[in-house]
Amino acid sequence: MRKGAKAAVVGSVFAVLLGGAGYGAYNFVTAVSGDTGTAGPAPVKTGPPSGAEIKETSRAFFAAWEKGDAAEAAALTNYQAGAESLLAGYRDTAHLTHVRITPGAAKGATVPFSVRATVSYEGKSKPLAYGSRLTVVRGETTGKALVDWKPSVVHPRLKDGDTLVTGESQSPAIEAVDRNNVVLTKDDYPSLGPILDALRGKYGDKAGGTPGIELAIHHGTTENPDTTLATLAEGRPGKVRTTLSASAQAAAEKAVQRYAESSVVAVKPSTGEVLAVANHRQDGFNAAFLGKLAPGSTMKIISAAALIDNGITTSTGPAPCPAAAVWQSQTFHNLTGMQPQENATLSDSFARSCNTAFVKYADDMKVDTLTNEAERRFGLGRNDWKTGIESFDGSVPASGGPDTAANMIGQGQVQMSPLNMASVTATAMTGVFRQPVIVAPSLDGRQLATAQGLSAGTVAQLRAMMNRTAVSGTAAQVMAGLGGSIGAKTGSAEVDGQAVSNSWFTGYRNDIAAAAMTQQGGHGGDAAGPIVAAVLRTGG
């Protein structure tokens, strides 16, 4: 009920625009030969379908679907082959019968409806109920009113290439537990849903469970495990112990709900264990682990480390903050209202998040200096992380031209996820890169990534700058009231076509480091900051 609806509406908008020029019109063609009045071809309708056509087409489609006539129902769509295959599978491989469809009130060309059916397999059966919607459009060649075909018509969670299957589950069910043996369920922790599915797909057959009988959406790959829609017979779940903390996870779930399109990850710096991962997104995507977005000024943690490690400056050394800086014909500015500070140190410019201070040092950096720092010291961008589920390792390419400077402030070609930035913060505060994991490597014998890490001197300077940022810099308001050893860095990343920047924030408190991102959330302290602070308050 979450995903397919939007796609159906988009489809209807496209169809209406196609016919918009002839809205409500009919095209009549008449040929006259002498005085006989001979009629030409039958009229071909154009423009959006009428209310009566929408009602009749949807009624006929529902009737054919209810009686299991896939061919007849598919003939009423604008993609007959695809529709017939999925509708036949609904009957034959999903084993869904006694289908009853109740249409709701049409909204324009879109008709919402509810479905009640029975799924049966080897003497076991279970009722199934859900809602979906369809859109009626004008056939481009026939002029007929047709259902705009999308898999989500059949079930809102179906996408292209998916099939419905009832039978023995792809992998045995799991009982995922946190680090303290607290059971983690989708009901209690909704945004863990895709992650629990991924854990089941990867470790279900290793955890000692037995498969059950299920109706599921089959996505076709082991990397994208089946999505269970109904369980006819329970298997015996195997236990999978995760590194998560139920208390941190609960705080993360609650925090992201305040801001749309938000994601957060928390890790334990002393071990690399993931303590929490939460997403609040319309598309259900695990952006916390798989997001690939410019991280804005949170990238200055790595850039500052590169400046220090390459002997260019130090935390107490010069890093002037002019109003503007030009690098290879591109002009860079600071946030509106930031006053220039020509005698600033690196610590001053870091705490204020001065862009121009970092851009000015692009002259002293080689094209691959930042890339080498990210890969060798922070373990990023080498495509070798094995967290236990699919994840992105970050990307800091050796970009020439203006991107050499833009990359230093987390724009240009740099891409990160909240997982990556939480790891960066953990490395900055400990000096040791510990590849994040959500499941212990002993479960499947996987080899974790390693990196050189940072010297004690660099760590001391980074911690001092991050602490200053948290106490009196751009992160002070968000981090206020947090005791213990704290540090933070704010970020906002501009994106082409977006009026509002993406909000980024990363911080640490004692032995927990967290990072969050909110698309179109504004400045770092506006959205991502409160999310991170809420997780840090749990203490892990």
C-alpha cells in the first residue's frame, strides 16, 4: 500500500498530458464521393477518457480479474503481454482465489479499490486483504479507454520484474535480536523492515531455522530477498544476533519520523558495530546504508585530516576565511551572513564551517590527495566493506578542475551515506578505522576491510576541532546539554534542481558516533542535527 500508488498517479499524469491538446474532443473523418454521402472510417476518440469510460473500463477489468480470466483482463490494459503474465501468475503461482474487488470513488482518472482474496496451498489457506489503485487512459493507437498497466495495479508493492509466488519460503524465517538479546521486529521498529528482510535472505539458511509456507513477492535475486505478504504455515525461525542496540534503534526510529526523507546510522567507535539504522522515506530505500549523496561540510573532517597529514597546515595554523575564493574560474562562497576572517586558524574555519578557507588550500593539494586520505586513512571508496548486508563504501574520486576544490567542501563528485559519515567520525575520534558491521563476521567468515588510520597527533587535532564545533561552533545549539566527550560537524549540500539544500550532521558522544542526512532539510542543524543528538542521548 506504500509504493505503487505514486507510480500509478504519475502514469495517469503522463497519459493526460499526451491527450491534453485535444481535451474532451472527438476527431471525425468523413469522405464524400459525388452526391452519395459515403461515410469514412469510424470515429477515433482522443483526449482523456470520460467518467463513464473510466467506470466501465475499471468495472470490466475488475470483473475479469475476479473470475481469473487473465487474458480478458489484460486485453483491457495498454500492455497486454505484461498484464496477462502477472494476472495469470496471481491465479496459478500465487494460488489466489475467491477474489472480490470493491472500487472506491474515482479521483479523476484514478480509481482506488480494495481486494479480498484467499491464498491456498497444500491444504492450508489464509485470507488476504489490501488496497491498490489503477488509472484509466486513452489508448494511443486504438483510442479505447484502457487500464494504464503497472504491476502495482495487482498489488501496491509489486514493481517491474516482480512475481507473486506461494510455496516454501525462499529462506527460513529469522528471529533477529539486538546485542542484548532483545527481539527486533518490523512492528516494533518499522524502518528495520528492509534490513530484517536482507538479514533473512543472507543468513536464514545459516541460522538453523526451517522454511515456512508463504505468499511472497519474488524479486528474482538473492541480493533482493523475497517480500513476505502472508504466512500460511510458520517455519521455525533461526536466531540471528545483530550488533544493534534496541534503545538506540528506538531513539533513531522516533527521531527520523520528525523529518521526511531522513536517514541515520549510529556506530560504536571502539568496535565498528552498528548500533542503530533508521530511515523515514516514501520509497522504503535504505538510504542510511546505500545512499549516494554529496555530504556537504561534514566532508571537512576528511579534508582537515588531509591538510594536517600532508603538512599543509595544522589546527592552530593559518586557514584564512575570505568572503569568496576562486579556483579554476569557479567562485565559491560561504553561507549568507558569515563575516570574513583573514587571520583565522584551521580550527576557527572548521568550527564556523568556512568554505573558502578550504577552497583556498586547493592549490596545495594534488588531484588525488583527498582521495588517498579517504581511502588509506578512513577506509572509504574501495568497494570492500562487508557489513553483513548490502552497503555503499563512499566515493571520493580524484577529480580535476573545479571539483578538486568542490570535493574538499563535500560537493563536486564526492558521494557518501550516513553510514560512511558515522564511520568517518568514529575514525576521527579513535584514529582506527574499524569497518562497520551489523552482524559479526564470525557468522559467515567474511573478511572485513582495513585501513591505515590516523596518527595520534591528527586525532588530537580533529577531536579538538570537532569538540569546539559542538561547544561553540555551528553545532553548539544542537549539541547543547549533551555531557561527556562530545564533538560534531555540520553540513549542508546544494543539489542541482533543489531550492533547499540537503541537511547533514555527524557527531560523537563517548563511545557512540552518529550521522544523519535529511534531503531538502536545510542547514545541518535544522534537521539532521536534532536526529543525531537524539541518538547520542541514548549513549548506545
